[in-house]
Amino acid sequence: MSFVERYIRSPHLISAILILGVVLGFLSFKRMPLNLFPDVNYPKIAVIIVWPGASAEDMEDKIARPVEKEIATLDLVRKVKSSCRDQVSAITAEFEYKKSLDSAEVDVSAALNRIITSLPRDIFPPRIFRISDATMPVCTLAVYPKRGSHLDLAKVRQIADNELKEALLNIPDVADVEVFGGYFPELRIVISRDKLYRYGLDLSDIAAAIYTQNLNIPAGMIIRNKDQVLIKVSGERLEKRALEDLVVGKDAAG
């Protein structure tokens, strides 16, 4: 029996079913949630870990593998993969749809806290990023010194953190700029044990002198009729030569 024959024999029943379907469809359409940028991909969390001076092989063996194993034990994880370069390792975890980005970020952070003590001590603090259609980076730039240039990776990182990042943020519709990798400048101080013993000092005296004499100290504020003036004691030593003038200790007789 065809649909037309059934409709002729029982028109009221068929009409009621059609009207019911139309009504249910209209109600479902009205209640359907709307999102300008719907996230149709699986929730993803990326972890960036920087280990200064490490090769890509060391990053994979000492960083990526332990982190991958720990993240793989999390609930609702679909897959975990990593990409390693010299000094930088990126680990990406993909979760099932049931897992929200907030919950996934918390779980990944907890997993990193469980194994952070087993990772090399001189790594930078891991950075965690959410990956979705709304947060996907539009462009990734690699900056490095030109062959024959006097710049090193520390200077390149400084330029990227300051001039380059500021210039990119000034571009209309650019929401954020992240900088990672490169070298942070640091100063290594070599202590002579013979001189420490000769002057009756120890390493704690050296550390205390560097800390107390290498600070910018707020000294208050002057409030005037038309403006306010902040006062600070500038003690931070930004050049290596300035550290040579630190007073470590004084002779009690003098």
C-alpha cells in the first residue's frame, strides 16, 4: 500500500503525525544552542618545555617521553604526540569530546606537577596552551641571527620580547603574541675559595651581598597639586662591570 492510499484511508492520523513532526522540529530549532565560533575539533592541550643548550635527541629522551607517558594515563585521552627541536619540546594531548578544555588543562597541569621533579633541573617552567579553533595561532615565526651577524640567541630573544612583540601587538586584530625559545642572558660568578678563607667569608655572604645590593627598592610617593611622583632607590646592576663594585664584607676594625 502506497503513502497516498494510506493517507486517503486515514487522513487525520497522517496529518497529525506531520504536524507533530513540524512542531517538534520548530521547537528543536529554537532551543538549538548558537555559537559564533563552534568548536568542532577534539579538545587539545599543548605543553611547551624549553631546556637551554639541549639537543633535539636529549629533548626527546629526557623531556618528551616522560611527559608523554604521564599524560597518556589521563582520563579520556585519545592520543599524545610530541615534536622536538634543539632546546624546545612541544607535547600535544588530544581528548575525547566529553572532556572540556578547562578539565583537560587542569589534568595536564596536575600530570606535569607529578613528574616535574624527575625532569632536568635547569628546564624553564612548562607552558600550557589550549588549542581550539578560537585559539589556533594564525602565524608562527622563527627568528634567528643571520650568518655572520654579531647577534647571539640571547640578543635575538631580547629583540623578540621587546621590539618585535610590541610591533606585532600594534597590528589591528592581533590579540596576543607568544615568544618562546632562545637564550636568557645570565651572569656566572666564579668564587675563589682561597680568598673566601682569607677574608673569613662563605658563599652565603656572597649570595646575600648580590641580593641586597642588586635591587630596585620603592621609596614611596610624593603627591603634589597637579601630579604624583614615584620615588625609588635604583640599585639594580644591569651591566657586568657594575657587579665588580659590590661590597661583600667590611673589616670590623675599619
